[in-house]
Amino acid sequence: AMGQVNADSSMGQSYNVDSVTWDSAGRRYVIRLTGITYTHNGYVTMVTAGYSNYTATYAAESGNLVVSLRNTSTAVGQQDHFSFMVLQTS
């Protein structure tokens, strides 16, 4: 699975992505992947922030990929564009 996500949660490009939503309470993106119950085990994941003044982190929650973008000066969760790739290792 892979994709390019716009700040408003719309997809610029995607492959095997069911949906992307912005979780305003958690200040993060929740990505539901097609046919994948996402966990840290069994997948290699890369997430790249669209701008150099943001850092991107990811986690697994309830079978979904969760992506957070943080401004490097304030560490507050931000909405912005990013890209990601998830590869199965087995």
C-alpha cells in the first residue's frame, strides 16, 4: 500500500488505501489499508513529510496506520501533505 495524502485528507495518489481521515482530537491521520490489518510486525513502513520543517511519525492502532506530523519548532500535531509506503515483509 502507498499514497500521497493532502492536508485535507484527500488522496493525491493511492494504491490499496480504503480511506484517510483526520482525527482532530488526536491531531493525526488515520489510514485504513485495503485488505491489511496493519501492525508493526510484518510490514516495513516509510512516511515522508511534505516540508522539511515537519517530522512524520507513524503507529498502528486498531488495525490502521496512524500518521502524525509535527512542526519541529512547536511539536504540535499539524495537518499537511505527506507520502507513505507500506511493504509486507513475509
